Amino acid sequence: MPKNTLAERIAATLRRDILRGKLKPGAPIKERDNAAELGVSRTPMREAIRILAKEGLVELRPARSPIVAQPGFKEVEDQAAVLIALEKLSAELACSHASATDLERIETLVRQMSETFDETDPLDMFELDMQFHSAIVEASHNQPLINTHTQYLQKLWRARYIAASQRRNRERVVCQHTDIVDALRAKDSKAALAAIETHLDHLAEDVREVIELEAKESALPA
């Protein structure tokens, strides 16, 4: 995610707070309070909230504080089906169109994950993981596909973090990613599709329990 402007840096901080659970689904994001806590004015805070709203992490409400988005399981399941299809198509196209530079970048990310897995913060490792998936999509050299994938990746940012946390282990992070890289290197689209399927096909089910529990908790009286 870009973090060049002040608003983008604030958005990055809030995004991590949402992923870590400091800001829970359904919780209000008070513009004034959060701006004061971060030592910034309300204008960049407002823009940061708009950035997160576009990503689907925050829900804007007329004349009320925005809240952390709380999508239902069906919404997540539907979005995950689209994202997985996009990632499979990306891998298939990357087998034909990836350059040597693209493949080196993808391999470097896997190597970095492997070498730093034990000492890296889980959220930092997750962001590295998402860079890996985005790099494969970029290796397709299909701009409409890249744009659409970015949109769905943002919408499922929290769901994918939950899934990664539920299944955090070296075998999944290193071995499954290596299988994808090997298929791309071999330009074997069939193997690439199978590797993506193994890696992602249970994404929605991995987060079902957490999402349904959060929905029940939010329905309880305060």
C-alpha cells in the first residue's frame, strides 16, 4: 500500500489497528479523537478514513462517525470467490508474460519470507505475503486485471489477515509459495493453477468462524 502522503501514512496506521483488532468490527472511528491521538489535524485524518472506506475496511455513515466495516460471511465468501479466480487467471497469464525481472522479484519475496519467518511480526509477514500475490498479478502485465485484483485484495484485506493468522506455519508460507514460484518458472500454467488452488481455495471457510462470532457479539446489548 502506498504511504507517501500524510493521509496515506495515517491510513496505514489505522489499517494495522483494524487488522490487529485494536479497532474492532463495528467500532466507531472518531475523527477528532484519532487525530488527537496521532497528533495530526482532522483534514488528513478525514482523507485517511476515506482511503480505508474505498478499501472496504471502513463504512461511512451520514452525520455519524464512520465505523470499522463488518461484512457478513456471504459477502466475504462471494468476494473471495472472485479474488481466487483473479489470482488463478493472473498466475496463468504470468506463465506466459512474466519477465525475468518479475520472476526474480517474486522469488526474492519468498526468500525473504523464508529467512525471516520466525522473527518477523505476523502482520509484517502478512503484508509481505500480500506483496507476493500482488507481484504475481503484476507479472500478468494485464492492467485491467491488476486494477480489479487491487480492488478485491483491499476489500478482503482483513479476511486474508484472519486466514493467515489462523493458518500461520512455515509449511504454508514457504512451501506453498515455493510451489507457485516453481510453476511460474517452468511456465506450467496447469501446475500454477493447482498451486494457487491449494493455497487459497479454503480462504472463506478459514474465516467463517471468526466472522460469525463477531456478528453474534455485535448483536449483543452493550
